[in-house]
Amino acid sequence: MKNHISATIITFNEQNRVEACIDSLAGVADEIIVVDACSSDATVEICRRRGCRVVTRRMHGYGAQRQFATSLATHSYVLAIDADECLSPALSAEIIKLKEVGFKHRGYCFPRLNFFCGEPVRHSGWYPDVQVRLFDKRYANWNLREVAERVIFHDQVRPCRLSGDLLHYRCDTIEEYVATQRRHAALSGQRLAEQSKGARLPHPLLAATKAFLKNYIADGAFMDGPQGRAIARETFKSTYLAHQIARRLIDLKKADSSK
């Protein structure tokens, strides 16, 4: 329907965050579709109680999960949001205004303000962290990358930028952030191995050091205090692990092909 929005949320054990996410969609979303990756907590129950349509599907990578959620949308315009994200009041008001006057663009992007253990991070390469999250699904789709997925338009569309922030509560504790980084490193390692086409990758220590220096100096993590130091440190560790995994996979493939 014209000027209506389908909001999509992908979830996995998000009982502590998903309610705030849903609340932030009030007045914005005309339907909310949740694709849950077999949560073992109360996530599904909370979403259903709040009027969301919930579909269970095992995770096959973030890009594929997001695209599946998009395929379930009733309306042409889709607002993709994660369970650990919320629309700021400013962004919510902007999107509501768009619905009132009509969508004039096929895609919209906006800055994402990331929080680390409750503190907003304005450097470290984490802000403005512009995201394309509102789009006409008839002209766009998600790529199928397992991590670092993004919306791809079918033609030369330049998304219109809104000014309100999408609020992203990345972690409540450092331990939670570390666990997430380790999962992403494993997926990144697999992708690196596939993209290398058998070529030798840089030594993990070299790649990790380069990533650390970029994050800490070029991206300004040093200006974010203890949060920035923790982010840069985990950037080093996750990059090292990803390259270590990739090199191991490449070596295994070469060993198998030589038998």
C-alpha cells in the first residue's frame, strides 16, 4: 500500500532488547515481521505479544536472513532494523513525515550511533556509520554475505540521507562484544579464504597490526577513551583470528587437491 512501511527484525535470543526496538517503531511501521533464528529464550513470545508476525528460520548468514525477511514484507517500502537497534525520536519523526508527504526516493540512509557498554562512540570508525535501511524492495535487495551485508540497488540509485540517528546498542559488557567479534571473525575467515582463490594471504600479525593502527589512529579510536582502546584491541584480535582461519582453510584445500 502507498506510503506504508513493513519493518523487518532478525533475532536470536534478544529478549532483553527486542521490546525497546519494537517500541521505537510505533507510528512508523504498519507491520512488523520478525525472522527468529531458533531462539531459546523468550524472544518469540515477546514479539508475538507485541503484535509482530514471527517466522522461525535457522541462520544461513546475515545477508540471506535479511533478504528472507524482506521477501515476507507486505508493503513495498521496507525498514530493516536489528533487535539491538532503536529509532531515535528524531529519526522516527523524519520517517513519519516521509509517510505523510510520500516517498520520493527508492532508498534512504541515515547515520547509526553505536553504543559500547552503554556509552556512545563517536569515533573509532563507528560514527556516522551510515546505513541504508529504508528502501523500496522492488528496486533493491540484500547481498548474501554472511557478515557486513548491505542493500544493493538494481540501478544507479543514490539513497537520500536523513539526519536522525539509528541507535545501536552493540553490547552491554566487553565479554559480549568479544564473543560477537569471535563469531564474526570465523565468518570473515571463511570469506577471506574463498576470495583469495588460493593465493597466500598476509601474515595474520601483519594484517592485525595494520587493522589496529587504522582503527586506533586513522579512525580516531584514541579519542574514545577506554571504549576506543577496547575496540581497537578487539579489532586487532579479530583480524588476527580471521586471517589465521583463512590461511588454515587455504592450506587444507591445497592439501586435499594434492592428494
